Amino acid sequence: MNRYLLLRLADAVPTVWLVLTLVFIAMRILPGDPALAALGDMAQPEQLAAFREKMGLNVPLWQQYINFLAGVLTLNLGDSYMNGSSVLDLIGRNLPYTIELTAVAMVFGIAAGVPLGVLAAVNRNRLPDSGVRAFSLLGYAIPDFYLAALLLIVFALNLRWFPINGVGEGFVDRMHHIVLPALTLTLVKAAFIGRLTRTSLLEVFGKDYIRTARAKGAREPRVIYRHGLRNALLPLSTGMGLSLLATLSGSVAVELVFNRPGIGRLLIQAINERDYGVIQGGVIVFAMMVVLINLLMDLLYIIIDPRIRVTS
């Protein structure tokens, strides 16, 4: 197991370096001058020069790259070009809201999607199966932002069951505010996970050990959950990892529709203001989260299937 972990960590290091390099290059090839974007077209040349010196934009590109890597390693992502606030502080204030929304959506998406997939697989080509497949197709077809807008109009504006925007104060109020944003992502995740569970289970149900278990007189719930679902966990966990990454990206649109604070909303605001420092920091955080999730999924594989640690 230790060898497997070391191999996965070794694979993650060049991935992180490549991501950081691509982020640095992307920020440098964006059109426009960060100094002009921050100070405006009426800024004097000496003001622009002072700003570039303060932000480290007046040194050669290779030195900027070294300073950039050193800043990431020391958790110094620089300052916002617009208000001078620390990028790390801005991210620290907004990241918990994105994590909260993503976690709630994933928990309820899995809680709803897995039983739906089991129901569809057990009742293959019957009415429950058709209903689950129709729900999955609908979940694939509706974009996150469109579904968020529909839920907002129906349940917040018309029925007034839930708040229109914000995050609330206190646990109960926060849960009340998060219902519609989380429901938006939950419906999409449940559709994906339900479809994936159905496919994985149907493949497992065709294996010899399932027929053997039934031939020995094992009860059907034991066959489904002990022999079927347990052996379907590996492809299912892979899909859940991909679904978690999609939930992170989907949270951007949801945060905008419901006017919730979060990394996605912070990034969109920074893009509109051409605040390159915040854009760079936000993209780095998103990229690191993707790398971390992939690493955690690799570790989950060896828990689900111990044979992986032997063959890796």
C-alpha cells in the first residue's frame, strides 16, 4: 500500500507543476494591461510604473515565473489588483461556501442516485426502469443554470418557500438558504449517479458469482447489495469522482443565479473586473482541488479493491 501511495504522489507532483505553469502562461497571454485595468485609462505613466513594480510585473518573465512558483509554495498568492486585498484571504472567505454547497449536493445526490439505480437495475425493462432512465435523460439535458433559474422562479419568487439569495446566518437559516442551490446540483448528480449505478449493476448481475449465489438460495436483497452493489463500487466510485468535479464547476453557475458567495462567483467578478491576481489564485485553487480529488479517488480504489495495491 505504501508503494502505491508513493507512486500516486509521485504522479501528482508533475501534474501540479504542469497546472501551475499553464496557469502562469494563461494569465500572461491574456489581452490587456493589468495596470491599466486596475488604475484606469486616465492613470499617469508614473502611476502605472509604480503599480507594475508593486505587483512584480516589471521584472523579466522568467523571474516572474520563479516568484510565482515560490509564492505558491509559501501559500502567498499575491494581492488583488483592484483593492489590494490578499488573494489567499479572499479565497479563504469564499471557499467554505463552495465546499458547503458541493458537499451537500454530493451527499444527497448519492443518497438519491444509488437507490434509483438499484431500483432500475432490479426492474430492468419495466416501468420503474423506464422512469429512472427518463429522469436520468432529463437530468443530463437540463443545464445547471437553467434548472437553478426555474427553481428560483417557482419556489422563491412565486411560492416564497425559500429565500431568493444570500447564505443566511446560523445553522437553521443557512440550511434554509442552501436548499434550492443544493437541490439544483442534487437533481443533476442523482440523474448521473442513478444511470451509472444501473449500468454497473446490470454488468455485475451477468457474472457467474451472482448466478451461483442465487442458485445457492441466497435472498435477493443479499444478492443485490452484498454481491452486486459491492462489486459495482469500483466503476461507481470512479463516476462519483467525476461527478464531484462536475459539481465544483456547476457550482459556479448556481452561485451566480442565487447570488451566493463562493469561489465561482469570486472568479466571475474578477474576470469582469480583469483582476488578474484573483483570477490566477482562483484557477490555482480549482486546479489543486481537481488534483486532490483525483488523488483521493486513487486511494479509495485500494480500499474498495485491495488487489489494486498488489498490481500497481
